[in-house]
Amino acid sequence: MAPLLNAGRSSVARILLTGATGFLGGAVLHQSLSRRDGTEWVCLVRCTSAEQGRQRIAARLSRFTDPFTAQRLARAVEVVPGDFTRADLDADPRLDSCTHVLHLAADTSWWGEERVSRTNHDGTLALARRARGMPGLVRFLHVSTAMICGAEAPSLVEEADYPSRDARHLVAYTVSKAAAETSLAGSFADLPIVVARPSIVVGHSTLGAAPSSSILWVIRAADRLRLVPCAPESAVDIVPVDWVADSLLGLVRKPTLAHSLYHISAGAGARSRWDDLMQAFAAADPAGGPRDDFSRFDLAADRALLRRRFAETFGLDGALKQAMLRAVRAYYAFCSLDLTFSNERLLAEGLAPPPAFTDYLKVCLENAPEIAEQFADDLEMFVAPAPSPDLPLTASA
């Protein structure tokens, strides 16, 4: 994509949001609505009525604030019942008046290739076709994922213009996201598209695990297992959801951008090394003992070791624990890659730098339930897909 030098200016941004009922969508709405920044939000929600959709949004907002305030904030949102994967067939005139699109909704399942591709690739293109009917469109911000770089990427991943066609992907989700980026670039050059690629979104910098326990349970499980599939000096690129939301709001509203692709990531300045994480856990949870007994293991060769340690630590009774073990293996495959995603473009736009995960780990642990209970937030990512083409969507990067 060519650099987007000037996207124009709108006195009032009227933003079409997909994924409003998800973790990141809720954070975006909460950050914007609680500040009364003047943005008009039009939320495309799968629901039977606008009121049902508003209640779903209020339920998500209540994870960021008290229930009364959540209801009040939700009343400021215009809800359009619909499905972004069929947006090109939606003639609702309220969509025509939108000046911006913030596309967050996605099927976050790591498996189920056909369904995930149908939602994340085909559905995104349907939304882009609908955006062509918005005469005042200033910007279409498509939220992808930094992990489209693939498993053979260098340790410091730059903000490349396109995903590599030769990248080796670990899960169907990143395949679908890479395909969507490629198709948007190839078929929708007439739209003012900007791509944002978040890295690993974990917790909230002040609310901790209250808005969502997604992925936090993996880091906690690694701490309990005292096993990591990589060297202690290797890094993971983790950012809090409120900072990601602020960054997305900055990118979607900023009148002029130097580029059309940005990492929303910790970067070299705020990435978390495993040895720093071990020290942070020891400081935040001294009852767990010293963290000097971590072991490095080979994920491919030592599957029996991981299974034995997991059984000793968490047990393997029931389907939930077995699914959790599979999920740990899957996440460990990503952890072993030792990837940091450059955020130089984002910082050059004048947006705030991210906090390090180690800086807000303690608040995440203070309101975190049991690890297996936290895993329930991500369970649907690791179950076999149902045959229905009309499953509810989750919102993620």
C-alpha cells in the first residue's frame, strides 16, 4: 500500500465499528465514550433488535466500568443489526453516512480453516465493498495481526507493506488475516485503507484482568509450570488493551498519516523478556516462591515432559484441562519464535508509547481468577468448529 499522506478532515467523525461486543471493541468504545470526544459510533452488531445489540454492548462495557455507567455509555451508540460478512448486501442508509470504518470483528479460532477464511477474508472484502458506497469515507482502518509475519520471521519484525506469500503460518487465523490484507491491497486501492497489526493483547494497564483474561492465563501457566520453550533472554511482544484502543483511535481519527500500515506493539522499547517476566512474577506474587527454577525445554521433542508437568500442576481431569493442555502447546509454539514487532511508525505519529507488561503484571494478578477459569475466556479458540455458517463472531486482533 502506498503511504497515505492526507486522508482529509471531518468535523465530526462518524465511525462504523465492527466487533463492538468483543474485548478490543469494548475497550475502544469505553475509551472514546467515557472521554466524550465527540465521535459518533455506529455499531454493526449481530442481534435481533437494536436494543438487544445495545445490551450486548453494555454488557461488554460493564467489564470496564460500573453497570450504570455502562448502560449510559451504551445509550450513546447507534446500533445497526447486521452482519459484516454480508455488509455488501446491507442497504441501511445509516451506513452510507459513516465517515470512517474501524473493522475489528473476526473469527479468532485457531483451527477450522474454511469457516475462519469465510469470516476473516471473505467477510472483510464484503465490508470493503460496502464501504465503497460511503460517499464521505475518510479512512477504513482494518485491524489485522502482527503474527501474519509467519514462523520464520526475523527476531525484529519490521512493518512490511504486504504479508509474505511464502510465510509459514502456525494457525488458520493468521492465514486468513494475511489473505485479507493481500486482497484488500490488490482489489481496493480506491479505498483509504490503513492496516493496523496489534501484537499480543493482554490485560488492561489499570484494570488488570477484569475486562478479559484472554492470553493472560498462558503467561500465568508458564509461571506455574516453570517451563519455557525458549531461552530466558528471548522476548514476547505484549501490550495492554487500553493502550491498543487509544492507538487505534489515534490512527482512525488522525487527519494525516505517513503510512498505511502500522504495528500496534511493544516494540524494542517495551517488549518483555522471559527472565524479566520471571522477576516480575516473583515480585508480584512472592507467595509463589523464587522463580530461579525455570527450565527450558524443546517443545517438539519433550511433549511428554510438558504433559507430565501439566498433569502434576493442574491435573488432566475433564475436557477443560485437556483442552487447556492443547492450548498451552499451541501458545508455546508462538512463544518459542522470540518475536518483537517494530513500532517506530506508530511512535513517529506522536502516539503514546506502550507500557511494558512487567509494569502492569501485578494489577493483572490482583484480580485474576484461577488459571483454568481464565482459560475459559479463550476456550472457543481451541474447540472444533461447529457446522453452522452463522456462529457468533468474536472480536480480536
